[in-house]
Amino acid sequence: MSTSTEDNDYKQLYESAINKVEQLQHELNQLKKMIFGVRQERFIPADKNQLALDIPTEQSAAVCNVLDAKKVTYVKVVKQDATQSRDSRHTIPSHLRREDVIIDPDHIPAGSKHIGTTETEVLEYKPAEIYVVRYIRNKYLLPSADETSSKIIVGTLPTLPVAKSMMGPGLLAQLVVEKICDHLPVHRQQQRLERDGIKLPYSTLSDGFAKTAALITPIYRALVTEVLNADYLQADETVCLEVT
């Protein structure tokens, strides 16, 4: 007899669980329809003439009592490092040269004792300097046995990157870096030089850039060989002038 009673209890419990699952599935479908449905179908008000679904809710308590639920709360504690508390976005690199400016209070009473300093670092910038290098080559007159003949020697002029050009290697290198790395057009470079009182024609700057590029042709050839030896190549369609 007890076995029959236990079977009835399990049957009722099973039916209650099935009803609860159906109720929750219905609520889930309605929620999905409200959230993911088309705009016209969202938040449809209830119709007074619509009969309620015959889904028992009083038996849901019996299902909840089948297993005791235990709520577990996890609290994640992150230990903050003292070094991370500082704002690292404004850290000044340590390799930069430091220029110290010592500042004392306006009035230091007699008998005051120095106890320390307070440091504040500010980034500064010194504009690039355009200057002229004069190669002064001394000339000498060599002594001779007879006074009728004479020989003059003069210091050798260093080899410049661009022959017969008034632009030195430092200026040429700066122009190349600005054009290639900073994408600064030649006419913008021309305007920047004019602000410093240097007027160079556009053709002079372009010619200096082209001849400087010709100096690294061996490196260019080596890179071409290295790229062509690869198994997979990628390229764009940017038109480039190859220096031959």
C-alpha cells in the first residue's frame, strides 16, 4: 500500500514539475518576443477579452520545495598594486635629458632647515636649428728649389651626399624622414623652411630628395630580392618611381 502511495506522490511531483516547466517556457517565449521581436510586436498591452492560459501556478511552490536552493555569492577581490595606482598615461620616459631648475622660496627666514624637495616634470621642446657649415680649406704654397715654379695644396672637401648642392646630409635626412615617415608634402616642407627665413625652390627640394633616394638603391635591390624569395606576396597599386 505504501508503494502505491509513493507512486502517487512521485506522479504528482512529476506533473507539477511538467507544469512549472511549461509555465517558465511560456514566460521565456513572451520575454524573447518582447526583446527580439519586431518593433510593432514589442510591449503589446494585455487584452481584457483574452482568457488567461490555464496553467496552474499554485503547484509551483511544491516544485520549489523538492530541492533546497542555496545561493552562493562570489566576491572577487583585486589587490591593487601601489605602482598601478599612479596614472601611467602621463609617465615621462626616463631616457630623456633632464634640465634642472632650482627654485627657492621668495623669503627664507634665518635658521630655516632644508628638509627635501618637491619635483615637477614638464615636457619641453627646443625647435630644430638650421645652421650653415662653412668648410674653410687652407691653402699652402710648397717651397721649391727655384723661384720660377710653385705648387699649391689645399684641404680636401668632404664628400657630400648630393654633389654641387647647398643642402647638407643632416638637412637631406630630415627632409626624407618628414616626407616618408610623417607624410609631409614637399610644398609643406618648403613653407616650413620659409618660416625660418630659408627660401629653397620646389625643384631644389625635389631634386635633393630624388638623389638621396638614389643613394639607397643597393638597399632597395636587396629588399626586392628578399621579398621575391618569399612564398606569399602582398602589394598595393600605389604608383612609385623606380630610380635606375
